[in-house]
Amino acid sequence: QVQLVETGGGLVQVGGSLRLSCAASGNIFSFNVMGWSRQLPGKQRELVAGISNGVTNYADSVKGRFTISRDNAKNTVYLQMNSLKPEDTGVYYCNVRENWSASVRYWGRGTLVTVFS
């Protein structure tokens, strides 16, 4: 069992920045990939970024603007979001997978990000 708790969401103006954090606990060592997904209003949940052993992967919609990082000592993954746009508004979920090709095994409860102009 893995527990994932996200923090850092909130209101931000267009062009601004936010940093999300996700603290993981439990049997996290079975899961090599930690990442972030988001659900935008009226859309399906999508993978946004992932990290495993220093290798990162991003959705095209956030490349160059979002940066994922991981502190293994703290079992925490971060998502630095810069140059935010109104279309980034949504609920952001932390997740873990066994590997890059596996389905997400655990989700956090999510944190809301609202970008306003």
C-alpha cells in the first residue's frame, strides 16, 4: 500500500509559477516511476510528467514549462510549473507506477490549480 499526499495547489495569475509537492509513504520502493497527472475541466485525466532514476518524461503540452524532480531521501516528488496558462487549470494528481509502460497503481487525492487572467 502506498499513500500519496499532494500540496501546493492554489490560485495563480497567467504567467506565474507554482510548485507542487507529493509526499509518498508506504511500500514506495516497489514503484520506480513517480509522476503527475492532471484532469482539466471536461477532459480525461492525462499524464503530465514522470521521473525514474533521474530520467524524466513530459507531455508535449507542458514541455519547457514544467519540471519534475524527486528527493529520494524524503520520498517526495515535485512539479515546478512556470509560465502557467489558463488551460493548465485543473486538478493535479501524484501517481506511482512500477515502470514506464505500466499503468498507474496509486493516485493521490489531488490538488487544485487555478490559473486566472
